[in-house]
Amino acid sequence: MKSSSRLDRLPPYLFAELSRKIDAKKAEGVDVISLGIGDPDTPTPPLAAEALAEAAADPATHQYPSNRGRPELREALSRFYDRRFGVALDTETEIVPALGAKECIFNLNLAFLDPGTAALAADPGYPVYTGGPLLAGAEAVLMPLLPERGFAPDLSAISGEDAQRARVMYLNYPNNPTGAVVPDGLFEEAIEFARANDVLVVHDASYTETTFDGYVAPSFLATPGAKEVGVEVFSLSKGYNMTGWRTAAIVGNAEAVEAYWKLKTNIDSGMFEAVQLAQAAVLDEGDEVPREMNTIYARRRDLVCDALEEIGVEVTRPKGTIYVWAPVPEGHTSASYCELVLEESGVVVSPGAAYGPNGEGFFRISLTIDDERLAEAVERLRSSLSSGSSGGARPANAPPALRRYT
Ligand SMILES: *Cc1c(COP(=O)(O)O)cnc(C)c1O
């Protein structure tokens, strides 16, 4: 059997070695606590399940959906964008439902990239920004996100050649994995860059509803001129505890939305209409859901950050997302530190390098685990990793000095 060469282009799975070690620990009987994956642990709001049950009982929802989506959903998305972001969306041309932000972002690569062209992808970043272009036969050009720039890419550093090849640019704020919120002026700069280089800006809005300390995240589309050059991919997965539901939408530039729709009509047959109606109900009636979740995540964030500070890890408290992004101690790579944490405390954290070369030197902690287990994990980190006892052997391949996140 021969699989396609496009699969061979994917980079090696960076969690593979860590997964093997996790399995080995579990086999030894260690009670492993995973702070690795970002998947909300609390249930989907009852209003979603109730709306789904009602809609699913109606045979009118049982046939093939259209890829355009039910008018009820497009209207609810339009109302939500107006109320929440002050952004007006045309329900006929500027909104199409997506089976999750992941599906949407992947398929945008197929809709916009050809061999020889490229996507500009945040590094570190959500893996689909780089894997998607490769599977589409194109390339990803990495835009480093550095702490000293507030994790904003330096668009002036993109070479003329890369700018010419680029057809799309992926941005994501609040940002996974760094927890950064959008730096002032970045959206404006991206719009200017997109105009000058004929690039489609794709803003991944997976965490706009997940913010703390009074910070309210903007929509990219609220920046003047955004709709002429860009789209936003809005997802209910993280903010509304709906990861399993595959509820998202692409909104914004009509030409880009149309290209996505045209591609999709050849790939899938859309979102179950009962799920569409449940998504509409959550958008209309669920404003308090993310607010309640944010209280929980902010508390967990403080629990984690307090403990990290106590063990000598400098950390910036994120104003959004479900992650804490922290520097690994001097002398470690992100992989060697994650192995040490697992070895000494039975706690799984994600190596920053899994999100791109500029994630090296960091690790990511996910806040999606119940308070009691998180407290237990934090206690273990505190007792086994406090400065002094965390002197695991320096790996041979460790870079001489790792960037500090200050
Ligand atoms: C979780 C996540 C996604 C995936 O969202 P779905 O809507 O569940 O597919 C996309 N982008 C980022 C940055 C994420 O963290």
C-alpha cells in the first residue's frame, strides 16, 4: 500500500516521544495528570442540548443540510457579531457555517493555495496553519511571535519574495499557545500588508470570548478595511464548551466566503441542521456562558501562575485563552523540561517546540481540568520542581541560553 506523498510532507509528530513516556508512566502505576490538551472539561450549556433535542425531534432537520447554512443560524451569527463586536454582516454573502475552526482553516488552504504559493503562519501557532499549506501542496512561511514584541509578528521582516508568494496570512488573538492578546496596531498593519501584497487575512477567533481581568477581545472585522481583505473564523468550541459539536463559522469578505463555500460543496454536505439550530440558540441566549467559564479559568490561571512563580518560573499572566505559556528553566529544551516534569511529578505539560521553532524555550499548561485535579497537579509541581530540586541533567542538545519570557 502506498499513501500519498502529501502525507509524507507532514512534519514528525512532536508529541510522539512524550506520549510514549506518558504511557510508560501509567504502566508503572503513576497517577498521571495531563495539563497537555486544551479541551474544556465542563459540560456544554444545557440550553444547547435542549435546543438540539427539540430540533433533532423535528424531521425537517433530518435531510442533507445546505453548505450555506440555515437562515436561522446565519441570522443569529449576524445578530451576535453586531451585539458583541459592532460588526455588521450580510446574512446572504458574508456568513457560512463551518464544521469547526479546524476544518475551516484547513479547507481555506485548499481554496486559496497552489504549489509555489505560501501561507504566512504564526510561529508558535496552531498546527493547522502549517500542516494545512503542506497538505495543499504549498508552503508555510513562519512569522516568529516573540515575547519582546508582545507576540505580534513583525510584518516588515517578511521578505519581498515571501510576500509575493503569500496568498493567506493566519493570525489568532487571543493567541494559542502564548495567551497573548492582540497588540495595538497589529490588525491595522495586517490590513495594510494584505492590501499591498494581495493577501487574504484569516483571523482565527477561537478565543475572543475567553478573556479575563476585564479585557474584552475585539473582532478583526471591527478594524476599518478588514472586510475588504479578510475573514474571521469564529468558533464556539472553547468559549462555550462545545468542542465535540463542531460549531464554527467563517464570516467577512464575501469573495473569500464564496470560495470556501464552493470548495466545501465538493467535500462535505454541511452541518446537521439540528446542530445549526442549537448553535443559533447558544449565540442568541448564551452570553453568560463564556462569562461564567472565564471566572473559572481566571481562578485556575492564578492557581497555576502563583505556583510557577513560587518555583522560580517567571510568567506573564495571560488575559485570555485557556493556557499559560511559560519559559523553561535555563539549560533545558522544551522537550527535556516536559520530560523532567513528567518524571518528577507525573504531570504532563506541552513542549513549546510542538507549536513551531519559536515555541522552543517555553512550555504550555492547559487550564481545562477540574479545580481539584489542577490543585493536585500544582501541588506536585511545587513540591517536586522548586528551584534546586529541578536540576535534571542538562541534555546534550540543549541550546546554550534560552530566551526568557519577561
Ligand atoms: C482549538 C483551536 C481551534 C479548533 O477549533 P474547532 O472549532 O474546535 O475546530 C482552532 N484554532 C485554535 C487557535 C485553537 O486553539
